Amino acid sequence: MAVLLLPLLSACSAGTAGPGEPPGRTAARSLTDSKALELPLDEYLLTTADAGVLARGRDSIMQRCLNGLGAPYTPKARGNTDIETNERRYGLADAELAKQHGYHVPDMDKRAEDYPSSVMPLVTGEVPTYNGVAVPQGGCIGEAQRELHEVELQDALNLPHKLNMESYAKSQKAPAVVKATEEWSNCMKESGHAYPDPLAAINDKEFSAATPGPHEKEVALADVLCKQKVNLIGIWSDAESEYQKFAIEANKSTLAAPLAAKQKTVAAAKAAAAQ
């Protein structure tokens, strides 16, 4: 299914003040791709790279735990095919992917997360002992979560998640972004495709089939080329960066805890993977 990926825009309950109105900007930078795009709040969130570090650390702890229980299992090596943190934040931005996959996310060559059924009771903690050895509370996954402080991290990330959602919503309404979106829509009409904004295009129900058809690929390519023509990604990301900088400054003291929690977890994951 074609889906819009907005990394880390999950709902949360933190109640601290969100971003206000940032100062005005000069002309936006020209940006035709978002694969390497970085935003100010990335420092406080789990990026694609951070998630990879965390996954490798978790794999190492799981392997150590299962070995200790006498049920050795070695996870397969992970690939590096994840979508980058902000790669699809403003919709599709890669012309080659549009030609080949439309709005669909290409198949990724990475191992499944599931462990073999023979060790799953040890992974989840469904049994209290194995081979006469006590299984950790919550199983090996529980042990990994404790060692990596994952529960504390998720709680700590509530505020950055909230600010991340707010900056995206506010940036959509920024005058420069509204104007660029209108120009994108006009460009799409010239290509024979009527959509008010990129979200409407990528979420078109016509593109919800299991595999992309020729029309979807055609629309997706026009979408990307129109984004490039009007510099939508550059304008939008610049506007959102301003909102995020303002939000970080306004919440400086309360963002110290999420940053420390992220650094603690990443450090623990690197240490586990190195063992």
C-alpha cells in the first residue's frame, strides 16, 4: 500500500508549550531531495541511524540472553535499507523511486523481526525456567529493554514527539509553504493531475493496491518533478526548521531530559553491540 511516511510523528501526552511563531526568513535554500535532510529536533528524537544502533544493541543482548539459557540463536545481520529519517516527511522526493515504485515503499532486504518458534517462549518470558535456568522477567526482550532503558526513553521522548508533530502542522500553514503548495498544485494540473497538495496525491485511494500501476508511477513522478520545480522541499523544510528552532529555545530546560535519555540508550546499545 502506498503510504506517507512521517517519521516519529506519533501521538503523545506531554503538556509543555509548543512552538510559537518564529521570526521571518529570507529566501529558502534550494533542495531537490530529502534523503539527507536534517531538522533541528532530530537531535532529540530517534533517527534512522539511532534506531539502527538500538536494534544492533538489542540483537546482541538477545543473543547473549538466549545463549545463557542454553538456547543459542544468532540473529541474521541487518541491512542498511531503512528509509532515512526525513526522507518522506514532505512526501515522495526521489524521481527514480517514483518511476519504479510510484508511492509504494520498495521492498527492503532485511531480516524479519520474529525469532524461531522454538525460542519465542524465552524471548517473551512465557516460561519461568529453561534447562533449569531462570528466564528473565519479561523474557530476553524484557532484559534487553531494561538494559537499554527503552521504557524510560519512550516516556522521555513524549515532548520531542509532540513538538515534532506541532512543527509539521504549523509549517504546512506557513505563508511561503502555502504559496509553494499552490504552485505545486498548478504544476500538477499542467501535467494532467489535479491534487490540492502532495498529501492528497500520495494518499489517493486509487494507489492503495498491493503493487503500483502505470498511472500511480506517472502521478508520483510528476509529483516529484513539480516539487523540484517550485522548490517545495527546500521551502517547507526551511519553514519547519524555523518552527523547530523556536520550539527548542522555548523548551530548552525541559528538552534536556529527553536528550540525556536518548544519549543514555544509544550509549548502552553501542556498548552491548561491542560485547
